[in-house]
Amino acid sequence: MMIRLLKQTIWGVLLLAAALLAGCAEDATVEQQRWHVSIKADRQNDDALTRSLYLDGTALKAKWTGTEVLKVYNSSDEEVGTLTASANLTGGSTTLTGDLTADVNVGDKLYIWSPSNTPDYTVQDGTVDGTNGISAKDYIKAEIEVEAKDNANHILKTTDATFEHQQSFTKFSVTPAIHSLKIEAAGMSDITATLSGTTEGNNFYVALPNTGGSAKSFTFTGTTNASVAYSATKSKQLVDGNYYTGSMDLKTAGSITCPTEALSFSASNGANATITKTGVSCSGGSISVSSSNNNYCTVSYSSGTITVKRVSEAAWTATITVSLTPDANHTAPTDETFTVSATAYDPGVDFDNVTSSHKGYYIAKNGKAYSTMALANQYSTAVGYICYAGSVDKYFSKFIAIALNDAHTTSTTYSDAQSKVGTYASNNAVTVGSTTYNTNSGSSGGSCYDNVRNDTSIPSSGRRDGSAAKGWRIPTVTDWRYIFHGLGNGTPSATSPVGVGSGSSYPYGDGSTLRTAINTACGNTALQSYGYWSSSEIANSSQNAWVYAFPYSYFGGNHKTGNVYVRAVFAY
């Protein structure tokens, strides 16, 4: 609602009765003379504004209380006198009287201000007629011009005076009740209207400087006695002298609580894998979440938990934005964000994480084990097949895997077999973390990994001296037996090498069947129906090493200068 506060025209003739200086009655050239001023201000209609303001129902009207003081300034903004108004409590007509001390000439301009020529709206009390109410902030200005000058009688004739208001007036009806209302806008000093004492209310009367003919954006902040802040933003063009009324719902800022630590998908997390962020909450609305790239990941929110679902199996980084959709009484706070990254998906199992459930997996050059040879070749290069997963003291702690191919295409001596495994290891290097296994770990200068006696027990001086060696090597008798166990049946024991030198009584299955099982696992028919070296020397006979003869299904001794085949294993 807007009710026009009309400009007030003060017209008449300035009757200036000279108070002549002693001894200078005939001198009309005195620079500073004292003039008595009487100005009649006639009310033009019922809504004409003069000085003080009062509410008549829903209209803001004017009256003169008889206490108003108007100041007169010259063109240099120097105060040259004051005027007072006679009381008129029902309208805008009054007489302004006072004394001026000034040097005036025809054509000079004088300016009448009330209450001063420096408007200050910064501190108000939200009322109409309080100490800092809008009546006290009703700055008006009139410009008059001297038309004629009677030096003999010290009478000046001026143009009519038309007062113009330097502000508009607004009644803000706010919800909820507040104690103070702060108003901010570009190019304007902040205005704060504060109700008296600890009063909280819904109605605030505020004087606002004019907006210069265009709309201006105002920000309103209301504060309760409990220091709860509410805010709103409005755009309005304010016309001088106008009285506006309007309602305004002030809103307090909502809030979001969201831990900002980054989340990440590991290489083992494939498409549709999810990760969550808990401890998310808000006030003043409802939470919504979004992903910077839905081709990378999607995101959802429910009951304090954000769930991120992986879409792309490539490596990527996305930003998750957490926003508040505010309710009717709140404003949205700044969004919260956190990042989610993903390492390129790799379904392989790190060697250190291999368990008994991974028997039958394929090991690859990247130090991971895969459920199929195809996967191993997709993410790296398959180099072996896990025949047994478990720990055997001094031999392996995680698994023993047989190479997919022989280390050499023809039979060879023991010494040459050690060399061929070294070459095979170099060509099929396996990298685990920062360690690369690319040598024959079971031989140093052609020696054997361990020694085994030709009976059913092994003395403390036999077997392996030292810890388990990781990497490629010629399989020991123990390695072969666990390979057979994994592919066939039986329960081998590293301390009871049953079957060594026991002819056809080998307990782990038929050699031909075991050979077929190895070839099937390795995806080829490369394992020969022939003897294969072990790196277990026959105890007390360093010229001989154990060989497993697949055609006969048992271990037998073989001179190291003899020729049989060699297949490497990878121990870890």
C-alpha cells in the first residue's frame, strides 16, 4: 500500500524588518545585517506535508507541534539563521518566524532545512514519533530566491518555498517478531531500527533515503532478543515523500552439517560398488545431493547418509555437492562439497591378500591374482596358476603357482634348467608393490633349494635351511607335492615326504591324470609326459636331484647331468 506524502509549498513574501545597527541607520552597504523573518506556510489540502508526522488510520499525515526548528543556509552551506513554526495540530498551515544574519542580494538563493542539512538515518527506533522515530527523520528542504530587496526597510521578497522530502517512509510488518531490523543497500549507510528496551514486535516504521528514480535492492536482517537472526531481500523504488506499507517474512539461515573428507573407490571396487558418508544433517529444510558427472558416479541421500555409486570403471574424480532446499522460514546456506576419486578398476587380488579361497586363480605380472585367465590377461599378463593357497614353513606363506609353460622347449640338464628358469623369470617378471621378481630365487650358483632323503622322514639337517624365498624357482619336492594336492587329492606334509622313492605307491593320484589337470589349468598341452626336475637335491648325494616322472606317477633320483624337462613355479 502507498499513500503519497505531498510536497509542501510554503509561499509568501519574506517580510524582513530591519534591526538597524546603532550609528549606521543610513548605510545600506553593511555586509552582515540582522533580519527578522516571518514566513507564512499555507496548507493546500488535507494531506499536505509540513513537518511532523502522525498516523490517521492508514494514512500518514502532517502537523506542526510548535516545537519544530528549521535552519536556513546560504549557497555555501553556512547556517544564517533559524525559524520556528507556530502550532497547528490538525494540518499543514503555519507561520515560520525567526532571525537571519546574512548579506543578501537580489537573485541570491537560500535553503531551508529541517531538522538539518545533513540527513542521518542510521539509528532509528521503529516508531512514528519516538526520539528516533520517522518524524524525527523527516528531512525536508526548500529552495527560495531573493526577488527584491528594500534596503531602507530591510524587507526581502522571495519566491515561494516548496519543501521536498529527502526520504520516503515505510511501515514494515514482519514475521516473526523481532527486536531490531537492520537494512542494507549499496551506496547507503546501514540503517538499524531497534525497539525500546527488550521489546519484540512485528511493526517497524523506518525512514529510507530515496533511490534516485530507480529500484534498489535492500537486504533486511531481523534479530530477536535471543540473537537469532532472520533475513530477506527486497527490491524497491522509493519516491521522496511517499508512505509505503507492506508485509515481509523474514527467514533465518538454514544449515548443513557434512564431513568434507574425500572418499575413494579402490581398484577392487567395480561398477555398482558403493561407498557412504555418514554424519550428514541439516536444519531448516531438506538435503539434496548431486554429482558433477553422473557418468562417473551417482549419489543419493537418506537418513543422514550419502551413498555414492560407482558407474565408470576408469580412473576419475568427481565433486559431490550437498545443498539445502529451504522451508518457508529459512534461506539456503552455502553448499557443502567433497570429492570422490576412483582408481581404475582391477578385479585382481593383491598377493598379500590371497587366501585359501583363491586356489585356482591366475597370477599376473602386476602382482595380482585373477579368477580367470581372461581377466588376468585383460588387466595384465597371466603367468601362473595357483595350485595351492596356504602357508608351508620355509617354502611359501601365501601360495604356490605353477608356470603356464615350460621354461624350455626341450629336456635339459639340471644346471641348464636353473639357467633357463632364470631367463624365464626375467621374461615373466612379476612386480608386487616396489619389488620385482625377475630372477631364479631357488638357486645360487646352480645349488638346490633344499635336500630330501630317500625315505619317509627328514632329519633336521635336511630340507630347507633358511626362510621361504619368494619368486620364480624350479619346484622343490614339497612344491610339487602341494601342486599335486591342490589339483588332485591327499594331504601332503612338508615334514613327511611320503611317495619319494616309493615307486607306484604315490598317494596323490595318477601321474597322467595330474598332468592332464595341470595342462587344463594352464590352458594348453605343454606339460610333457616325461620327467620334470625338482630343486630338491637327494640328501647325501649332491650329484643327484629328485625328478617327478609323470609316466610312472612317482619321484625318482636323477643325475644332474641327465636331461629332463623343467617347469618353473612362483612361490609367495
